[in-house]
Amino acid sequence: MVNGAGATAVLVALAVLTMGALARLRSADAELQAAAFTRAQALAAAAVEAARAEHVLWLNTEFLLARAARRARSGDTPSALRLARAARHEAELARNQARLEAARYGLALGRAKLAAPARTALERVLHAHDGRAALALARRFGLVD
């Protein structure tokens, strides 16, 4: 059995140990968030460059990526991470939209020369909003270059 002074000393020691452990956890969490942001920023930058190379980049996407970098510099890593992910998503959506539009345009011009099964297959992937598959089919059917 521990007397009153001994119990207080034990509680103080536990409190000090707990505060140290919490500080280490916060530090580790901050490092993980920073690493996650660095990865998200790199993926977003690559997606933006791919969209720019295809000349389909949306106007807001680069602004989102720049805001993400500013938020990261100011220490707001969770917000920076959300913005970087949003920029990547917008760049990928822009590329998908361009593919869908090219496939739809090809289908509109060549609908009459396509056999019914081919036309149905292309319409299905267009309806599913799968730009990559739609453009691949449109190219396979000779509707676009």
C-alpha cells in the first residue's frame, strides 16, 4: 500500500509519462500527414501535367494545387491534403471528359456506318462515363484518330 505522498508521486510520474507519449504521437501524426500531403501533391502535379499535355486542363485545377501548397506552408496539412486530392481529381475528370467528348463526337459522325452491336457497345461505355474505354472503342471502330 502506498501512502498519500507516494500516491501523488506515482500519479505525477504517470502524468509526465503520458504527456511525453502524447507529444510523440502528435509528432508522428504530423509527420504522417506531411508525408501523405507530399505524395498527394506529387500525384496531383502529375495529373495536372498530363491534363495540360492533352490541352484539357480546367481553369480551377492549378489554383487548387497552388492553394494546397500555401496551406501546407502555413501548417494546415489536413486542408492542404484535401485541396491536393481535389486538384488531382479535377485533372483526372478533365481528361475523362475530353475522352468522352471525342468518342461522342466520333459516334455522332459515324453512327450510320456502325453495325448495331458496335454502336450499342460504344453507347454503353459512354453511358458508364468511362472515357478511356469509350475512346478506345471509338478508335477501334475507326470513328476517331
